[in-house]
Amino acid sequence: MNQEQVKDKLLQVENVKEDFTVNFSGKHSSKVNGLYYPDRKEIILHNKNFTDDNQLMYTAIHEYAHHVHFIKATAPVSTRAHTIQFWNIFHTLLFKAEELGIYSNVFETQPEFRELTSKIKNEYMAKNGYLMKEFGALLMEARELCRRFNANFEDYVDRILGVHRNEAKIMIKTHALDINPEMGYENMKMVARIADDDLRKGVEQAYFAENISLDMIRAGLKPEKEFDTRLRFLETEKERIEQALERLTARLVKVERDIDAIKQGV
């Protein structure tokens, strides 16, 4: 696969308005597989790092996600800014590439990966989710006992159980809100923090849907508002300019004093 073929496949996945280039370095790199330079909108792929085109396309899609993120952002972003928004874009592009047959997901195509994934999800993530949800039920029982004996519940979990009070509250929530433990405890915690019932149930359903990742869900929960992003950028830029002016003003005062001292000495 050559550079133009890679670019053509990327455009099939997502056809962006602003042009970009794809270049092979012809080298092997022990540090990175690829780079994206926003100033010249260039993707560099260290093609000697790859043993097959599928690996090459994975990295190409990753760097292309930086390009898409860069041109769509309402405020400047770093080329190494792996934010939730970036991962949302990257995962979306990967799913599209899989559907188009441009990229093959080894985690789905190889039986060894499918078997291991099933074992991890069912025997560890789900079991841990069930245990932590039951833990939440016991903590609710402990809270009632504390009320009965006029004891401080937070003191009980902090000193007696050795569990952080905030973690105890989250476990209680996972039980009280009846969150599906099949998603694993870490994901249950994310869902438990959602106050709106309909949104919380929607996120639960989305987790078990195909072609969606946690970062895609998180990006949907916290959409990046153009006004807020632009305002935040301008406020940061204003602060940076003000600090620069202060430094320059102090430098100017010093230079003027030095000039006066020299003149007086003459």
C-alpha cells in the first residue's frame, strides 16, 4: 500500500474539507509509529514499523483522527492532546473503517481474543460488578444500623472498614439505582454519577450496543460547546498576553533606568 492509497482510504472513512498529506518516512522508529503536524496538515507514517497493511492503517487512522480533531476544534488543540473528544473521533473512525472493510479488528476476528474477552467480561468484570453491587447493599444496611445506634456512618466506613466515604456512597448508589453489573464496577461508577434517570438508562443501554466505546459515551455526556470552548481559549489567551505585557513593561522600566544611569555618568 502506498501513500496515496492510504489517503484515499482515509477519505473513504471520513471526507474532510481541509486537505492533508500522507507521507511515509521510509524509516523505523522505536518511539512512535506515526506523527501529525497540524501546521502543515501532514501525517507521517514510519512505514518500516509495520509488518502488514492492517497495522499501517490503524496508525494512519489514529493520526487522521488528530487531523479531524484539529480542523473541527473551535479552539487550538495540541497534536498530542488525547482528550475524550479525540478518542471519540478516533473510535468513531475505527468503527467506520471496520464497517467499510478498510481496517480489520483483530480482537473480533481472532478466536483467541474472542475467548479471552468473554472470560474477562463474564468471569471478572461482571462478577466484580455483582460483588460491588452487593457490597453497596451491605453498606446500606450498615447505614441503617448507624442511624439506629446514633453512630456516624462515614466514621464507620473510614475507620472500621477502611473504605473511603466517597467510594462507599458510590457503591450504595450502584445498588439503589439497580445499575446493571454486567458492565463492570468501574463503568457502573460512571453511570451512577448521572442524575437524570432517562439519561442514565440510555447510557446503560449504549454500553451494551455495538460500535460504541466508553469515550464515545463520555463525549456524548459532556459535549464540547463551541461558545464555552472559544471563551475559555480567549480568556487563556488574554491572561497570557497580560503576563507578557507585564514582563515587557518591567523590562522597559529597567532599560530606561539603565539609559538614564549611563547618561548621568557621562
